[in-house]
Amino acid sequence: MGMALLKIGELAKRAGMSVRMLRHYDGIGLLSPSARTEADYRLYDQDDVARLLAIQALRQIGLSLKDISALLAGKTEPLPVVIQRQITALEYQVRQASELCSRLKLVQSSLNKGYEPDMQDWLAMLQSMSMYGKYFSASELKKIFEGGRQTEERWRPLVADIRKAMQRGLPPASLEVQPLARRWMDLSVLMTHGDYDLMKRWEKMYLHEPSARGKQGDSLELVLYINQAIDIRLKALRKYFTQRELEILSLGLEDEWIALANKLKKLVKASAATKSKNSAKAVDKWRGLIAETTNHDAALSKKFIEAFGRDEILQAGSILGPESEKFIRSAWAQYQNKGSSDGKSKRRSAASTA
């Protein structure tokens, strides 16, 4: 066989394992030596070594000694099937380990920033990890937390404004509530980086997990109230846009839209002419913001203009507001007509010259 019989010590040394383990294998009938010396020393031949190789390989993929014994005795599934099952199990364990590592890195990030938790904080963190784990992976949580830091300053005044609307007795279907619905939707989308599936799961968690709202978080009544207004806005949006088109829309331009809204309010208040230079600049800014909002998709820009020009619910929730929307569209129509008239004049002049 190309090699002499090996004593137990020699086999243990060559296999990188202990003599005690080989004796244990013999004791449970997993690997018994094929021969013994007159002094009763164990001797292993080539078949024994091959069996040991199979045993060690099966141990490394996670099988118990009992399962290995049954497998090698032919009392279980074929080896390829067993190995595939173990590979699947190991891949799951790798994913779980990676997930745990990512979650611990989130905790470590807080600690590195000087956060020193006490016992109650640790318990709260454990509870949060358990709760969040029902809905999100660690990578998804990282995305949400990053978005949350970017939007956190805008949530508090929005919640305060929603409470005021509730105290005034405004029904969720009121057009006055639509700006609040639009702000809540925009912040939710920004917080989840435009991932609508994440947004839905966050809402589900918020509705079903009281601890998600925190000690000073939003009441369930408030969330249900604004959700009714949001449902109305979503139905209006879906009359004009597909889900894919909604996902294209950029919501990171709120400051620019607010700046334009303030300029338009001044023009409206001053009863400025829609043909003035300031109106023309406002139209240019308006068209530019629409182009950026729609990711410079000409067809989607056209849809956007038509939808917000036609639907009173979308107009009510617009950052510009109904009056400014009416003014800017009137100014835009003036410049469209002017462009059309100028084109006709040039064509008539060219014809007469010819």
C-alpha cells in the first residue's frame, strides 16, 4: 500500500490530532484499527487513514460524531446530500455572524462617539436590537440611522404642526392637512434614502411596536391621523405616476423649493405682473427645479407639471402653495405664448424676405 502500518502515536502526529481523540473514536466504534500488535498496540492501515480523513472532513462541516457514524455506516442520506445541507447551514451561520458583526459595529460607533451607557441603556439597546431585528438587517438600519440624522431637525416641528392640526379639529381629509402629509412623506423617503419598501416596514414597526415611538415619541393617534392624510395623497399621486416614477423623484431639494416659494409669495403679494423680469427668473428657477426633481426625465417632467396643475390634493400639498402655483403657471403660460408668437413673427419675416 506504499506505507507501513501506523501506530496510534504516529497517526495522531501525521493527522495533527491527539492520541486521546483516536482512542475515543475507537471506543465509540467510529474508527477501530485494522490490526494490533502482540502487545495490543493499535495499528492503522490505508483504509483506516482514508476513513479518518472522511471523519475529519465531516466534522469540519459541522456534523456530530453520531451523525458521522451513521453516515459512514450507510444508515443516512448520501454524502453529497449531507454535505450540501451542511454547506447551506454554514452559509446561514456566516450570514448571521456577519449580521451580528454589523450590529455590534453600530453599537461600537455610538461608544466611540463618547456615549457611555448605564445598565438601563444596555437593556434598552438589547430591546431595540431585538425589535429592529424583526424588520431590518444591520445594513438597512445603518441606512435608516444615517437618513435619520440628516432629517431629525425637521421631524420635531412637523410633529408639533400635526398636533396643532389635530387640536384644531381638522379632519385628515382636509386640504389644510395635505402640506403636513407631504412633509411627513418626504422626510420618510429621505430617511430611507428613497427605499419605499424600507419606508413601509418602518411604518409597520412604528404602528405595531410601542417602544419604537420612544418615551417622548409620537402617539399612535398622531401617526394614524397623518397616515390617513398620506393615503389620500398617495392615491392622488398614483393617478399620475407609476411606483417606479415616484421612486425617481428627488426629494432632497426642499430648501430650494422653499426659497422659490418665498420669492413667489413676494411677487404675489406685490401683485407683480406675470410678464416681469422677476417672474421670468422665477419661471426659469421653477423649470430647473422640476428638471432636477424628475432627474432630467423630459416625459416625467411633463407628467409632473400636468399632475400638479390639475389635482387639487397635490396642489394643496405643494411647497409652493395653491396661490404661488397658480402664479408661476400663469407666468409660464405667458412666456410660452411669447415664444410661440416670436417664432411666428420670425417665420413671417423670413417668408416676406424670400
